[in-house]
Amino acid sequence: MEIFEQAKLDSVAEYLTIAGQVEFWAQVRRTSLENPDFPVDYIVLSLTSLKESREESIPFIPRSGRGWFCRYL
């Protein structure tokens, strides 16, 4: 399958334009080259979450106060 055809299919699924899908792929590639220790799935989810508006996001609430990071909350 051609890159254009794959971008066309993926852009519909992700609610992006074809150009937007190609830009997203380029951003994933660039980020994975800069961070080779991160799995690609993690990078995709992280970049996708950055596009989410603050109103739609769910705040992180720790399960318990036993972690060292809870002292700073």
C-alpha cells in the first residue's frame, strides 16, 4: 500500500487531514529518534494526549499517599 493511501485511511480514523496525518507520523519519527529508549506506542499516546484539550483531560490522582511524590502535592 502506498504511503498516501495509508495516510488517507489513517487520517479518517484519527479525524485528521491527510497532511495532518503525515505531519503526525513525522513527529512520531522525530520523537522516537530523539528518545530511542521509549517504545513507539508510548510516544504515539503521549503526542496524542498533548493534542487533547485541558477541559477533556482527566486529572491524575494518586491511589495512596505512600509515594515520595505525594509529599509535594
